[in-house]
Amino acid sequence: MSGSGVLDVMGQVLVVLGGLVFLAAGVGLVRLRDVYARSSATATAAGTGISLVLVGVFLLHPSWPGAGKLVAAVLLQLATSAVGSMAVARAAYLVGTPMHTASDTARPDDLAHPHTADDAGRSDHG
């Protein structure tokens, strides 16, 4: 198998793996019980799935201009998917969306009493 044939196979495998990541995220959207877990599933799929598909497509059609675009697209996707997921989860938390717990015992909510801006400037050390 020539070098080009190896790149073609690797590219196709990565594209299929990226598609499987999206499939798993789609199943997660249906199966997961709360917005926080669903947000995590979509952010993971967005970051990992898009990256796999983009790298796979690059291996199928390699070029120097394409390499620069690939790096930029992957970095921007990884950064924005994480920020978007956190924004969705924070908005859900701020409007009081309940979190699913696996057991009947409630966990303490560490975010229930956030520190104010005045607390951030104070120090107990002097």
C-alpha cells in the first residue's frame, strides 16, 4: 500500500470515528437525564467529533493551506465548544434547573451561596 493509500484509510477511519462520536452524543441527548449531562455530551461531541472529522478530511485531501485552516478550526472548535457548554450549564443552574441525583440522599450544593464581589477582595490573612 502506498503512502497515499495509508493516508486515505486513516482519513476514512477518522471520519467514521468522528461520526460515531456524534452518534454517541445523539444517544446521550435522548438517554441522559438532565441538562448538565446533556450539555457535557454535546460539548464533548462538538470538540472531539469535529476534530476527528476535520483531521480525517485533511488526511484525505492534504495541502499546506489546508493544514493551517485545520489547526485554526480545531483550536477554535475546542475552545468554543467548552465555553458554550459552560454557558448553557450556568444558565440552567441560574434559572434553577434541578440536577438529577442517582440516590435519594441529596448532595450539598457548593454553588448555592456564591461569594460576593466584596468577599473576593477580602483576605483572612491580614
